[in-house]
Amino acid sequence: MYTSYFGLKENPFSMTPDTRYLFLSPQHSEALNHLLYGINEKKGFMVITGGIGTGKTTICRKLLSVLDQSVDSALIFNPSLSEMELLAAVNQEFGVKSGLGRKTRKRYIDALNKFLLKNFSAGRNAVLLIDEAQNLSRGVLEQIRMLSNLETEREKLLQIVLVGQPELEKLLTSPSLKQLNERITVRYNLTPFSYHQEKNYIKHRLAVAGGDSEIPLFSSQAYRKIHSYSRGIPRRINAICDRALLIAYSRDSNVINRNLIREAVSDIGSGYLTDKTNSQRKIERLLLLSALIIIILLLLAVTVNSEAVFDFFLNTDFFKWNR
């Protein structure tokens, strides 16, 4: 709706994981390099974690687009699978036929192993990526561990990448998954953007969408307010910027300022209404309480003019705790 008004060819802040818009911040570049290293060196198990909206799925798609042509890949997006459904989905993604007859776990694994051995003989590699892996059951994760047993005397036939939210790491540390956790050789945790990374991210998306980099759509205060609300999470940045551009378009405005960002956040909903974390609010409340107590002490000192008052308050638990 607003694209032509701002001289854009398409929506720069779409929520779909389009690899053309991938902004390789230092942490995203490092995550991608970790995966490429693990796959090319046939390390077996890799884990990428990150909070909601930090760009994990986009990294997966980017990885698939840059893999060497000698690498076959399978991408599983649906974590709500049984053990048998997982095996069927993996074989289907690799184009492996299990043959006629009753579908059993052994039949699926034998067919996959045959495919991987043939791949290995041809000098090829194979990688399995599973997104939203934090939602996998322990039984399915154990089945995935068993797939890592498909190997030669020297190399792993299948490279497995688990991608998920931080809960995935907690899940992997459970005693029942100890064997799987010990096999993971490559790990990386995606972190949110810094302020400067976020600013460059917004400019990057506008440029990819065909925008004029010489025209500052967002004011410097707007960038800071976006970072304050989004906390450096790409998905939140996209939602805020998209709504801000829509509001600006509806008002024939060419510049997005901090007030317009506040309004955009208010339109989006309660999840974005505060730009302060709980810890920040607790610190502010504590500082306010400290200031009030100090003011009371000074007032008492002036009115009573007694050192005993100071001695009393300075020996309270509050001041002992703050020393």
C-alpha cells in the first residue's frame, strides 16, 4: 500500500523469512559460518539457538541457498511428529523411497542408510535441518540421535542441525538426552541486534526494497525509540517499521519520528507497549525509593538537628544492604 509512496518496489518489512533481506550482522555471520564448518567437516550434530524472532529460520534458508551442490538437504519445519512420522518425513525430503510393504522403522532407516552410503560413494554429503526443535518430544530426539549412528568408519553420513529457542538447550541437558547432548560438536546462540546493528538492519532492508539510501525516512530519535521497543529483535523491528510507514503514508508524511514510532507500537498491541524490561523498572523503583529516603533524612536532620537521627538511619538494614 505505502511502497510506491516511499519510492519502494516492495514491502521492506515483510514478516516472511526472505533470504534476500538477510542482514548478516556479526552474530548472524558467525552462526552461518559455524553451520557451514560443521557440515563441510562432517561434525555430525550442530545446534543453533536464539530467542523468538532473532532470525533462526532465515539463517536456515540462507544456509540451504549457499550449500555446495554436492550437499543434499532435508528441511523439517513441523516439530509435532511421532518417531515414525519423522523418519517418513526425512526420507520424503531426501527423495528416498522405502519400497513396497508395511512401513516399519527398520524399513525407513535401511532405505535412508542405503541412500546415504550411495551418496558417500559419489563424494556427496547430506544435511538434515530441523527447525523449532525445542518442541520435539524426547522420543523423537532419541530417534534423531539414532540417525547419527549412520556412519562409516571415518565419517558421519548425515549432518544434523537442530534449530530452536533457548528452551532447546535446557531440553538437551536433561539426563534422558545425555548421549545426544554429548554428540553435539557445534553450538551457537543468536543474540539480538545492538543499536547500531539495528539501524543498519533497517537501512539494509529499505535498500533491498529499492529505497533511496540518501533519503532519511527515519529520524535519529526514531531509530533509538525503535531499538528501545524492539530490544534488537528483527521480528519486532519489522512489525514496528511496517506499521510506522503505514501511518506516515496515511498522513502524507515523508519522515518517521519518535512520536510516530510510539503510535505505531500502540497500534500493534500490548506486547510492544513498554520499552523497559522488568529489571530496568525494578532498578528505577529502587533508585526512586533510595532518593526518597535520603530526602527524608535530610529533612529530619534540618528540623531535628540531631546526629542520633543519622546514626539510626545509617544503621538500618536498607543502608547496610546498599553498601
